[in-house]
Amino acid sequence: MPSTITTPSKIHQLASTWLMFPTAALKLWTSWLMPPNRAQREWGLLPPRQRATVVRRLVALLREHRAEIAHLDAVDGGFPLAMMEVDVDAGLEMAEIFADMALSIGGRTIPVSDNLHYTTQQPYGVVARIGAFNHPFFFAISKVAAPLIAGNAVILKAPDQTPLSSLRLAELAAQVLPKNLLLTVSGRGARAGGAIVRHHLIRRIGFIGAPETGRQIQRDAADAGVKNITLELGGKNAQIVMEDADVSAAASAAVQGMNFTWTAGQSCGSTSRLLVHESIARAVMDRVAALVDEIRVGHPLDVETQMGPVVSEAQYRKTLSAIELGKSGGARVIAGGGRPDNVGDKGWYVQPTVMADVHPYSRLAQEEVFGPVLSITTFTNEDEALEITNSVQYGLTASIWTRDVGRAHRMASKVDAGYVLINGASRHYWGLPFGGVKSSGVGREESLEELVSYTETKTTTVVL
């Protein structure tokens, strides 16, 4: 087995030892992290462009294994194979974009006196990336690329539910990267991930996942030391459709933005709240329901499948419970609402579901389902739409549909969200800063901000 992989049994041993015998565990973990610590020292001395060249070689190798990696994510998470092929391509493209940015890891001179004053950007050393199950390989490759190019060694924590592609990444990376520069760890997040977060050698951590877990990481890290932590967490994102919007385009965007056909709605960026002006509500609802009814649910490896199952029994139960909760609160099911008829009794399949007449302050409207459930709420004017949009604890993305350019910019400035689209669906544009406010996290990714965040600024003065 390549040295860049740590097995689940090994990590469980380390995590269990930490919980029972903290002093002994510290020695064990320190010895385990010394190889990447040593590997980083040589790697960090290379010029950024040279590090980027090595990462490009890794991308080229991974591209040769595109079909295999996509297949792993499809069978591991239940996602449609065609969508996982898109995920692989997107992750590799994002890694190449970070390689393009390598020369931006520089510094500046600051003329504050007659002496020479300059800054440099230096790597942290060994950093950790903790990924999410819904885009396994995309998060794996795109989230290790920036810290590697910045000069760090990386500990990648594979998602509990979908670890296979992260482990395969480590196997392939062992053929290209210096030995021990990238380690993939599998194991339960609370134990394996917790031990990583608490380790004193790891001072920089990036996490994607649930807000509750993000807050726990902050607490654990604070107990262990002073660490730089960025969090990309949940969302209860709104798509606001004003009375002058293109009804057909807005309805299509609502369905696309929910990511039904990508991850069965299991995406933090999904626009799971559709807020529609009362004057066009019926037309939008009818169109959305018709489009959702056309989605073909089935086996993820079937080429005809557009949406697979949710990732686990827990997510299955949570989704069905949210639907029942919505109905008990007065919402109407206008599409889906249960288990599909064509899948038998195996697999965690839920129909893509649309619920109308959802009260804006109900639990269904306020809490993240992380499943294929779209809720529709009506409003009467712009102020009410903004009030409803900002009423949730989250602030990741928002989408505003209107033909009035002035109104679009005005509303965009007032929504509590880190990433806003006007007349667009839930789409990422690589190179733009992505991240949330409030309980949706802290920090920005997919951009130069992410790359620079894996370095520390050093200021040097030469007295002349």
C-alpha cells in the first residue's frame, strides 16, 4: 500500500489512543505526522511555479483515470454517473486554475521609510482539509490543490460516507508527488477528524460540512491551540422571483438550482427556498412541478437516470420527515412527496419533491433538509421578499430574478449571502470567491483568496 494512505484501522487506533491516553497519543500522532512535516520542508522551498508544475502532472494522471474515479463516486454516493464525470472534470479544472495562480503567491515592498521593507507569503507546514460526501472527488482534488501549490503538506480527511475516490487520489498521487506530501485519512469524523483538528502540528484547517460540525471543529481547535480555520457550511438559499421575471426561465432555474439531478438536492448551495411574487406564483408553481415530475429517478449507473438515491438511511429518514413536517404545517405537495414507484424496496430513494404554501418561518423553511425538497413561499413586495430571505440563520447563496437592473443591484446589496446570482441558477464560476456569512461559514474558496489563505505573511525590514 502506498505511503500516502493511512488505513481506517490505523486512524481509529490513533484516535482511540488520543481519547484514552492523551499523552501517549500525542507522541503517536507526532511520529505519524513527522514524515509529511519533513516532506513539506523541501517542498516549501521550491518556487511556486515549480510546485504548480508538479500539481499539473498530477492533474494529467488523474485525467487518465477519469472514468474510474467517476464510477467510484457514483457507486459510493449514489450519484448519477454522468454528473460525477462532470465533477471530476470540474475538480481537475479547479486544480489547474490554482496552478495558473502560482505567481500570485508573492509579496510587496512597502515604502514606509528610507529602509527596505517587504513581505513574503510562507506556507503553514502541514495543513488539513476535511471534505464532504456530496462531491467527493471534486472536493478532494480541488481542495488539496491550493495548499499544495502554496507549499504545504496536506492531510486529507475522506468523507465518512464516500471515501473511495479520496483514497484512490492518494494512490495515484503517490506516483507524482514527493513521498508523504499528501496523506489521505479515512475513519469516522468525530474520532479521526477530531484527532486531526486537535493535533498541535496542524495549524491550518479547511472544512466543508454541517454547521454543527464546523462549530465543534472551532471548539476542538481552540482547546488545542491557535489555528486558522475556514468553514464552508450549510445553506437555506433563496431564489427570489419578482413579478417582472421571465417565468419559464425562472422556473427552470429553480429546478436546476436545487441540484436534483446532480446530488439529489444534497448540496449546501442548493436554492431550496423558492420565493415567488404572488402575482405570478401559480404560473411558476405549475411550471416547476411539471419539470420536477419529468426527472427520472433510478440506479446511478443507468444512463437514463437523472437522479439517484440519497447517500444514507439517515439522510433518507431526515428527508421524509421534513416532508411530513411540512405537510403538518399546512404546506401542499405539488410534486413527488415520497418513495418512487419504479425502484423497488432497496436503496434510499426519495422522489424529487416540491412543496407549496410553505410558511416562511416554519421549520421546513428555516432548517436545511439537505435532500431533494424544494419549498415555495409567496410574497407581496420587495421588502417582504428581502425580510423572508434574511430570516434564516444561513447566508451562503441567493438568486434574484428581475428584468429591472437597478432593482437587481439594490436587492443583491441587501441579501445576507456571500454569493449572489442575478437571473441565474446555483452555479459556480471558478475563480470567483465562494463562501458564506452567518452560520454558512467563514472564508472564501475557489479563488485567489483560497490560495493565499494557505500562507502566512512575513514582514522583513532591511535597515540601510
